[in-house]
Amino acid sequence: MKKKIVIAGGTGFIGQYFEEKFTKLGYEVIIISRQSHHLPWTDHLGIVKALERAEILINLAGKSVNCRYNDANKEEIMDSRTETTHILGTAILACECPPQLWINSSTATIYRHAEDRPMTESSGEIGTGFSVDVAKAWEQALFAFQLPYTRQVALRISIVLGEDGGVMTAFENLVRFGLGGAQGSGNQKFSWIHIEDLYNIILFLQDKKDLSGVFNCAAPHPVSNRELMSQLRRAMNRKIGLPSPKWMLEMGAVVIRTETELILKSRWVLPERLEKEGFEFTFDTLEKALHQIVKSPR
């Protein structure tokens, strides 16, 4: 029987990358999605069948937070995470041979705005506000299930960098058009992870049969926003980048219908548990990551 992996919400930037990588490893990859040509969320029996004898379930489902936080969007952001997680947990309970590992997305945004010290799984302080409430509810939805045969892991994922998608497109466009200076104070920390390392974390956790719980997914060397933009300008061979003060970002966020939290919150997150367990990052510094991403032909 062919090896099988199920990716829920697998049509986005990260999901497509994972699908390609696991397909190359010889897995049958089943995608659960609201999009056509995939297994729909409403098909409970189909989801149970897909999960039977699957090695891993990876849940990436959730409405993008790149929007204005009005009441309708906030409700959809929350429900698209907690309800899909509940659907998956219920389906696992119905399996005769459930997946050995359930990896659910969470977010590094769960920690407070931190410019004074880094946040780890053991010493990090949970923040306040809507985004934090979403992250807490998301993790609670996962760990509410008692699954004796399935390890449950929540990945507190920082900003994911990679080619041809994600936030890199927006950052590169800023630099390309001369707006690649510091954003806000520029002092806010930027915790990030290369998408290849995120994929390798999945393989690492699959192999480490004794690991479960919460893991920070962030490269071990975060940088300030100012340093991020400086390194990106250097990688793209652009000497000049105009800064964007907070008032300008607030105005721009309204125009493009997003929130400045995505840029201005200081995320200072370290991968304490992963490093303690022996995980080694391929892209441990931003310089290495940008060298791989920016130099690649487009």
C-alpha cells in the first residue's frame, strides 16, 4: 500500500510546497480544501477514509489574517481555524487505524510584543488581543481531543520565507520600488523561518516518536525590522530604501485592507525545544535564506 499523507488547507503557499516535497518522496498526498477538485470539509466519511492509515495529518487551514479586522473577518478567521480542527479531531476518533501524527498550525503571534527578551516555549509570555485569542483557541481546539494512538503537535510558526509566494513577494516589491527602508521604529523583532526548514521540521517530528505538544518554528537568529530591510536591499542590490513611519503604514493598511500588526508587532521567538531535541536548521541566518530565495531565477 502506498504511503499516505493528508494536508488540510493545503492549497496555499506552504501547502503547495509540502505537497510537492512529499509527492517526490513517494507519498500519496490528499488535500482537504474548500476549493474544487479536493476533498471537501463537508465530507466527513471521505475525511475519515483519507485519514485511515495515513502517516501524518498536517492541518494548515485558516482564513488569511492579511485583512482588516472587522467583525465579519474576525469571526471567519477564528471559525476557519477552530471548526476545521474540530472536524479533523472528530474524524480521527472515527478511524480504525488513525494517523500516528497530527501536526496542527499555530502561530508565533501567540506571544506578546517583545523587544526586551526572546520568547521560548518554556519562558515565553502569552500576549493579549484578537490575534492571540485566535492562537489560544486554535491550540485549545487541538489539545481538547484525547487521542491515544495519535501524537498531537502544535507548530507556533513565525513568518515563512520562500520563493514564489508568501510575504517575500510583498517585501521584494517594496525594495524594488524604493520603499525598502525601516518600517515603523524599525526596532521590532522579525522572527522568520525558511519554508524548507519548516518542511524538515515535519520530517524531524515524524521521526521523533516521543515528541508532542508545542514547538516554536522560527530560525535561531531573528533580526530587527531595520536589519531585515537592510539585508533584503543588499541581496537585491538596491542601495536606497525609503522608511515607512507608523502613520504612513496606518494609512496604507486602510487602503490595501490589512492591519499594521503584521509589520509592527515585535515577534522575538526562539526554537528552544527543537534545538534541544537536536534539530539543525539549514537556513539558520537570514543571509543564507535570502541568498537562496533572491538569487533564484523568477
